[in-house]
Amino acid sequence: MPKAKSKVQITNRRASFDYEFLETYTAGIVLAGTEIKSIRAGKASLVDAFCYFDQKGQLYVKGMNVAQYFWGSWGQHEPTRDRKLLLNKKELRDLRQAVRQKGLTIVAVKLYIAENGYAKLLIALAKGKKEYDKRQSIKEKDLKRDMLSRD
């Protein structure tokens, strides 16, 4: 029997303001202990989350906060530990080559529960916006808000 679709979608709204997304990837996450229960309860944050490669070429997410599970004390996890991301070799190779270019980084955009029940992280290869680009984004949001309020 297929699992019910989860409504848990934790987004990093600051990332779209600070960065221009070039490519997006969906990655699995290696979780431990009660982390999946906390994510299903919506107790996670991606505010300062970014991704990096270690010496072995594995991709990790740093700065993702998954709060400790409130309903028990056994098997608790560290809230801000680095978590390994699961991608295929071609995607890892492409990301590693892209990050070597100056000005590109990998940011966490959205954390959600997939239809099969696993936690997935949407990551993006991004380029930082300049100050004038941020002002342009604010103008566009204001125009959209004004258009919606007039209707």
C-alpha cells in the first residue's frame, strides 16, 4: 500500500534571495536516530545550510538544524551535525567540477518527505547575487504584490 503524501516541506527562502540557481539536484540524506521523526514533525531549519565535499569526494550538508525529538530521550541525535548526501557518481563529479569554478557554491533549497517515505533534500548549484541584483528581486516582488492586491 503506498504511503500517504507528506505535507512536510521545509524551505530555505533566504537562499533564493542571496543566490541565483543554475542547476538543481535531488539528494537523499543519511539520517540517524530520531532525525526522521523530527523532520516529519517539521522541526528542521535550512537557514544557513550549504554543501561541501570532503577529502574522499563525498558530499555533506553543513548548517542544517534538525531539532531533537521531543517525545523521548533514547536515540537522540546531535541537532547541527554534518549529514552525508546521496547522489550518483555522475552528479557528484559534475558538482565537484562546477564548485571548483570561482563564485559557485552548493546551497540547500528544500527538505521534504518523498512519496516512498524517505527524506530528500533539494540542492542547487548557485552563484551569489550582487547588491543590485538583490534590489531588482525586491522590486519584482513588490510589483507582483501590487498586482495581486489590485485584483
